[in-house]
Amino acid sequence: MEFFRIKKDIPFMRHALALNAVSFVTFFAAVFFLWQNGLHLSIEFTGGTVMEVTYPKTAPLESIRTSVEKLGYTDTQIQNFGSSRDVMIRLPLQKDAEGKVIPSADQSAAVMQALDPNATGAKLQRVEFVGPQVGKELAWDGLKALIFVIIGIVIYLSFRFEWKFALAGIIANLHDIVIILGFFAFFQWEFSLSVLAAVLAVLGYSVNESVVIFDRIRENFRKYRKMTTREIIDNAITSTISRTVITHGSTEMMVLAMLIFGGPSLYYFALALTIGILFGIYSSVFVAASIVMWLGVTREDLVKSERKSDDASRTDDPNYGAQL
């Protein structure tokens, strides 16, 4: 399915050096802000108090946020769970004048007093304290998940393509992830478990776009014998533009709907996806494809892999020795 077809190939690789220079600067700016500012971690990583509150009718989330903010809590997470009457409130660690951590019971009592001063509607169902040690374990588990996903992508690309494609694909993916984290470090947006989930989703989403372009490059090497490597890559990118517009446009419409109408609980999740999708398109075209070109991929690289697979299939044939 195509919305349109471009008859003349667009010379993307002619501008690869300049665009990758921009990527290089953006990447190191993101690394700098991560080193300088760090991530603004949510209480899921730093620890805090988790409250579950039930209302007799639909919970007024905006009113709840306003009441909690008046108590001095700025980094709170307030969202529905289970039903529109149930609310989960996550409060960060708070210290008193002597530097001691305020107990969860005192925090929850103050919040309930602010939410329902006359004790007529809201009921506290559960209070739980999440310590910093639990937060460190979550952060370490999230980092391990990210590492395993990257290793899995490298293995997948190495088996499906030649190693030059695998290296280019993983560099492009890491480029996307670091830039997302750089945005969150620069603006000090809250980095929560949902944002981590979005980062992992972007990894898979971005590599899918790279695989589509790599597949078309491989097909072009087989199909066009007289084209140069640069012309083959330009043709591969140009011929997949319509598919990119359809898939990424459809996905981005859904993500923007979450960003605009999803409320605070989905805002940063959708924001991370939006940044990842936009940079995923960019990196697949101008980072991954150009690195493949600079690594010197040729038709012979793909022919060798095809011959190896053909030889392996022949040796499995019981009549192979008799034929020789």
C-alpha cells in the first residue's frame, strides 16, 4: 500500500556528512546534560509514600492535585487505577526541619485532611512506604532490561544481516535513546517507570524502521547491478518513504492523542514516545544508512552470506556427496 510514489531518487546520502555532524553535536549535548543535570527520577526510583484512596463517585483528579500541591508536594503522581473512583497518590520523601524523614502515616494523614476536611467522602484504603533501596533495585532492574534489549537487537541484526548492518543499527538505536534521556535531563522532566517503558518501546520501534531500510538495501544489491552503493541506499530510502509516512504517521496520531488528552499520568510516557519516533525516523535514514555506507558494505558482502547459507543447505542434503 502506497499513498504516493516518488519516481526520482532523493540524494539523501549526499548530505549524510552534514546531517550526521548535527547528530554528533546533539548526541554529545544530550550526554553533557545527563552528566551535568542527571535525570529527575520519580519516587518509584527514589522512594516515597504510596496511598490508595476511594471516592463514592468519580474522583476529582484536578482538585486532588491542587489540594496536594498546597501542602508543598510538587513531584507527586496522582492517577486513577482500577476504576474512576479509585485514586493512587505517590508522594516523594519529605523531611522535617531537623532533616528527619516524615513517616508515611503523618504524610497520609495530612493529605487526607486536605482532600476531605470534613471526612465525608474519601476513604484511605492503603498506605505503603517505598524505601530508597527499593528504588535503587528498580533503577538497576530497568538498566538491566535496557542492556538485554540492546544485546538482543545486536544478535538479531547480526543473524539477519551482515555485521556492518548490525553495528549501524545499534549505533542508531543508542543515538535515539541517549537523545530521549538528554531531553529529560535538560528540561528536568520526571523520569518514571512508564517513561522507561517508552524508552524500551522506542528501541524496538526504531530498529524496525532500520530493518525495513536494510531489507530494501539488500534487495537493491541483488536487483540493480550497475548502481553504486550510494545510489542503492538512496533508492532504498526513497522507495520506503510512503511506507514510513503511513506507519509513523498513524502511530504518531495515537501518541499525540495520549499526549494531549491522556492527562498527567500518560503525559511523559507519550512525550518520550513522540521524541523517540521522530528521532527514530531520522536516525534510520541519516545515521544507520550512512554508517552502513561508510563501513563500505558491498554486493560481495551479501553474496558471501548467501553462498554460505546455500552451502550449509547443500551439506544437509543426503544426496550432496553423490552429486559431487
